Amino acid sequence: MRSRRFLLTGATGFIGKRLAQSVLEQNYQLTVLTRQLHGFEKRFPFACDVYPWRPSDATPPLQAFTDVDVVVHLAGENIGKPVWSKAQAQILYNSRILSTRNLVRALAASRSAKPRLFVSASAVGFYGDRNHPVDEDAKAGSDFLARLCQDWEAAAEEASEMVDRLVLLRMGVVVGAHGGMLAKLIPVFRAGLGAKLGDGRQWMSWIHIDDLIQLILHLVDTPSIQGPVNVVTPNPVRNRDFTRMLATALKRRAPFTIPKIVLKLLYGRIAPAMLASQRIIPSKALQSGFRFQLPQLEAALNAALLQQQNE
């Protein structure tokens, strides 16, 4: 009988902590790879085996793979940080592509029974600027983030011969109380400084953190799903509508616009992705019978804000 153990990277992040909690509630055991052991127990108050790992620099300890059933790789620098220089772009690249290559190399070298599933993070930025609905069969875009996602996924695909199944999580904007884009926007909107980006007509694909976690667990338990999976709700919204709904939920106005030129000055190479339409459909999730609990943005925003108030 196969073990029930997750190996998780990026465990101390917004998504990683929530996933770890749910994994343990599902009676899996947990192994975590982390860059910093000092103070780890305070940052990650869950029962687990933990090993040190510098993702961009080295392969993780091979003993971390002992009895592992599922690998979930979420580690990587914040993709929402400004990128003005080649050096900053390289850091973003290394944190994703090199870390994934190093993880796969360790998996190949491990003498333990190979995991049945390798799950690696990616993003809907893979598709570039898409004004019309697209699903997992769509081709990649050509901008900075699209190329980054292509290389990221290619590194993960090297694991496909070592495991029974490979899944690539093409994630959209994650809506949740204590992390992701919403954590940065709430203080700004509460101060009455909310603004749409550019003309606000670009589509945003999103998912509530609770649905994201449940979808990952659904993928683990659904052997028919493999390859890229769009981790978004079926209901993308335009940026201007996202701005209006968040302002309404916070009982504020959001009368401002951030012009394209200002976004380019603030965010550099990431700016085009912030202005791109990403109208993404989660075809594989829907076809597999997954049911979103918060498929509408207004309810998802209210749920996140209520959770923030109660904690």
C-alpha cells in the first residue's frame, strides 16, 4: 500500500500554509522543504518533517523523498514584485526554473519509490494577452511572463517520466484574507485610493483561496487529470468591475485610474501582464466534476473580508 505523505515547497507562503493545514486534515503526513530552519516552528505551526533547501542553488536532501506519495512545488519569488532590470528578472526566473530543475534532479536521484503525483505551480500568465475565452488547449503567449511560465512548466515536465502523473497549476489571481494581491489592495482601497488599471477593460481570472485548496486536493484524488489545469473560477471579470466590487465591499469609492505609463514606471517588465486580458476557463476542473463554492467575485470578496475581520 502506498504511503500518504506530501512533500511541499513554498509551505510558509499564503497558499502553502493553507494547503498544509488541509493536507494534515486529510490524514496525510507532511514533509516540508524550507530555505530557513531558524524560527521555522513559529512561521509554520504544523506537525511535519522539515529539511533545509536553497531552491535556486542546490538539490534538496534525498532523504526528504522517503515514502512521499505527492510532491507539490509552490516555491518562488513573488511574481507581483516590480521588475525593472535584467538582474531582477533573473532572480524571478531562477526562483522558479532553477528551483524546479533542482527538485526534479533530486527526485531522479532518490532511491525511494517514486511519487505517484508531481504538482507544480504555474500561472495564467502562460497565455499572454487573451481577450476571448481560452482553456488549457490554448497556445502560450509571447510576453515576459508567458515566456517565464513556459520555461517553468518545461522544467516541471522533466519529472513526467519519474511519476505516474504530472499536473501544472496555472493559477489566476488568488482572493483571500491574508495574502496575495488582496492583502496589498485592501489598505489602499480602505484609504480611498482604489483605482482601476489603465482603461480597466482587461479581463482578470481569479479564484478564492478555499476553492484553490479544494481544487488541488481534488486533483490529487482524480487520476484522470494530468498536464496543465487552469486554477480559476468560470467567471472572470474586467479589472474595472473588480475595482468597483472591492470598493463596494469596503464601503469606499474608487474613482481613480492608474495610467499605463505610470504602471510601466512602477512595475517595469511586469506592467504589460497587469494590463493584459486573461479570460481563462477552467475546462478540466469543470469536466472532472469539481464544484466551486465561491464562483462569483462579490461573494468571494465578502467572504475574504469577513474572515479577515474574524481573525
